[in-house]
Amino acid sequence: MPTPLPATRSARAAAVLATAAALSLAAMAHDDGHHRGRLPQLSPAVPGALVGTCESLTARLAGLPNTVITAASSVAAGELTLAGVPVPAHCRVTGRTHERVSPVDNKSYAIAFEMRLPVAWNGRFWHQGNGGIDGSVVTASGTFGGGPTTGALLQGFAVLSSDAGHTLAQGGPAFGLDPQARLDYGYQAVGKLTPMAKQLMSVAYGKEPDRSYFGGCSNGGRHTLVAAARYADQYDGFLAGAPGYNLPLAALANIFGAQQYARVATADPSTPPGLETAFTAAERKMVAGAVLGRCDALDGAVDGLIQDTRTCQSRFNLFRDVPTCAGTRDGTCLTQAQKLAIAPIFKGATTSNGERFYAGFPYDSGLGAGGVPFWEFTAPLALDSGAVGVIFKVPPSALALTNGPQFSLTLDIDAALAELYAANSLYSESAMSFMTPPDATDLNDLRRRGAKVMVYHGVSDPIFSVQDTEAWYRGVDHRSGGRAEQFARLYNVPGMGHCSGGPATDQADFITPLVAWVERGKAPAHIVATARGPGNAGGVNAEVPVGWSANRTRPLCPYPSVARYKGRGDIELASSFTCITRDDGHDRHGH
Ligand SMILES: [Ca+2]
């Protein structure tokens, strides 16, 4: 049984019966400075097994409220593989919950889902948050990052995945015209699925999960941090990758970027290749090389990775360190006009009067990587247009549905920013209300009940800024009275792009250390990450530089500490590095 948790939201109703004195003692135990290390310790999950046949679940789940089970079928061991790894035998249940017809667009909506229930269950639930604008039931695997050396399903979790209340087949972002579909995408699908999934597991296994986890990358990372704030009483552990926790602002910032690029494009900026003429592949690689030239050695190892991102930002200067073209652009220089267009994107998107509304992006070694052009030159014309114009803005824009490039390139950024915070009689919640955590940095409910949150973010992520996530972490620390390290970790991944890829060590297992922290109180220090060079079983990352060992390892250090070469030892191995915290100029060892 879980340890009693007097201060949790769910236990508050029961606590009404307790005396006021007992309540205040409980509060002191959690909040008094003398007890900073003594958060409740959640008990470990106890494994279980499926009760009855998988196929019989269709009938046995008929009583789930508001829910239709469409199939339950056995998946034999090895029938599903994840990056070449055979998945153990499990039962796949598919269904729809909260079916309805929209009074606004007259379309049918439901929250479609699948649950994969291992025959040999570890007693845990994993709610998988998916990416993009949701809209499809991605395989419920609970895998993360580059090559999934492991994943929740492989570890024996029962894993849930959903479309968050709409199908892209119905018209991409057009679901944004329906107010309820917006809210389901933002957070309400998670709120509806959670009790349904727990009830489903109690039928399938004869008990509800002992421990529940939530995780995903990108929009899935956003779902995770939203759940950490809104549904802290329902989950014990959270793993957020590249969390777009300010997703509407990030999408608008990316449109701001497209408008900057359009000013210096030499071909039609309303097409991705045309927009890319503003900052070509050769030029991006050249700038990445200039950043490495200034910053690679700061961590003690000239190894193609910049561990000390923060110091790098004060050492590298785009205007000084990148040659200004004297004549024709040939990939070895940028024109002054290009520098003036590109620098504000890295500095952070602003309104017309210079007010910054989204974080800047650090100069890092991965800005020349292969994943960059999709996010910089395709997404603003094809994805951010639909997201901002149809799903987020109040009121939505008809133009965004029919002509994304024109919408984005002519968008009044100031007006759109206001519309991300706007609501009206039809759209009762603004995008910033339904897409972001209600109070993003207040995770005290989560903290007090002994839950934990781990976050990782690529430093070279071109769509969601690692600096935005760092600001979130600092805010969490502040709001918890300087106690973030008791329950939260942020791991930056130098060189990594959005969720994976880039010249980086992008493969790591965060699930095992998260479970050890939640259920055994083993606080994680650094995480060892591996590059996916030639021969990698989980899938080769073509961005790994040829000079690197195929299996290079690095410690991912808990923010704000950063990795530093010890000065001796194999430069390809994590063990040759240590995590240090730069604190008022003094290096403090982090682990
Ligand atoms: Ca280095």
C-alpha cells in the first residue's frame, strides 16, 4: 500500500475528518526547513498478470462509462518489435471514449485510444503523450529519444496512447474550430482517459496500477508537464522530453522566424526551399563550425560538443565570429542583412516594439544538423500556420486552413500574440490557458506527495527552446523554496535537435532512473547517454560525426551542472567527464 499522504489533493477530503492540529503537524512535516529531505516515499509497484483471456476483455470492459471497446487481441512475443527489440507478449485493447457530435462543425469526435497490457505486468501504468497536434493513435510503446534501448512497454508497463480527441484524417488542424476538441487536445482528454485507463487495468489485472507514470516528447513533453501541474494526484512519475510547455508561443515564435528569413530569401519564401535560401545548409554548417571554434574547448575537450552552453553564449558573437560577405555568398560568409535577420531568431522572438515573447535559442554545435530545415523552413509554412491560425487563435483564421504560407508570412505578430491569450463566448478558454500548465512552475502538489519529474532537452532543438525549459526549472526551484533538486531534474543534451538526432549522444534510458527515484528514493545524478554511430542496434543517427567513436558516451548532467573533461582518460567515454556546477566562478563538483 502507498504511504499515507496527508498533504495531497486527493487525500484532502479524507483529512477533513482529522483534527486541525494533526493537519498543521502534517504540513510542518512537509514544509519545515528541518525536514527538507523528508518527502513521502512511495512504495514500489508489485507485479501482476492478466486475469482471464485477452479476447474476453471486450465483453468484460463493456461497463466502462462513456467508452466503447472496439477490439482486444493477443500480441505474441516478438510480433511487435521496437527498433529491432522484440516486445514481450501482451494484450492490445482499442477503443473510443466520450463520443460526441460537435454543435459547431457537426463532425463526430471521440477520444480514440489503445492500451497495450503486458501478460507479465510490472504493476505500473505509463500514459504516453504523443507529438505534434496529436490526432492519431501512435503505437503505445512508451519509447523515447533516438534509439529506444528500452521503453515502458519493454519494461512491462501497461501503456496507454490516444489521439487526444480528434483525428487528423478529418482535416488536420480543422478540429481547432470545435471548442471542445481544442480543450481535449490541451488537457481534457488526459483528464478523461486517466480514470478510464485505471478502471480498465483493474478489470484486466484485478487491481489498479500501484504506480502511474506519464511521459512523452515535444507536444508529448507538454502533455507531461500539463499533467504534472493539473493531475499531480493521479501520477507518481513524469518524464518530459523537449517540453513545448509554452507551445502556442513557440509556434508563433517560429512564424516570427519565417518572417525574418523571408526578408533575406533569394527565392519565393512561401515554399520551404525558397525560404531556406535565407540561411542555406552550407551557411548553417559554417556558423556551427564558428560556434565550435569559440566554444568547443570551454569544457576541456575539443570533441565536437559544447557542454558549457551558457558560457558559450557570451563567447560567441555572430557579427564578429562569422565573416561578412564581401562579394557573392558562397557558404563561407553571411551578408550583413542575413546577420541582421538571423540574430533576432536566436535572441528570441519579439513584438514590433521589441518585447520578447518567447525564449532565445542558444548557439550550439547542432545548428547545421539535418533536422533543422524542417523546423525552420517547412514547419512555419505548413504546421505552425494551422496550429496558431486554427487551433490557438481566438477567433480562428480561415486563411490558415487554405493558405498556410500566406497566413504565416503576412501574420501580424502583435495581434496574433494577443489572440493566443484571448477568449470569447464560443472559445471560452484561450490557447495559453488550455495548452499550458495552469501554473507551470507550481509543482508543490506533486512534490508533497512524493512524485518526481525528469526532463531532458536538446540544446540544439530548433523548435522548442532549451532556454525556455531552463527558465521553467528555475521557476520550479523558486516556487518550491529552492527544493527543486528534491523532486525535479533537467538534463540538457548538447548538440541534440528536437527529441533526438543531431551531432549528439541522443540515446539514454530515463525510465529506469525515474522509477528508482519514485519507488526507491534513489535520486538520479548524471545519466549516461550514447551516440548512435554506425552499427547501432537501435537505429543509426547519420548526424554522428565521422571522427567520433560509434558508441561515444557522455554524462548528461543535472542542470545547472555541466560536463567537464577530467583532463585524462579516453575522450570517447563518459567516465572521463565529471559534472560541475559553475557557481560564482567557483567550480563545484556535482556528483
Ligand atoms: Ca567540447
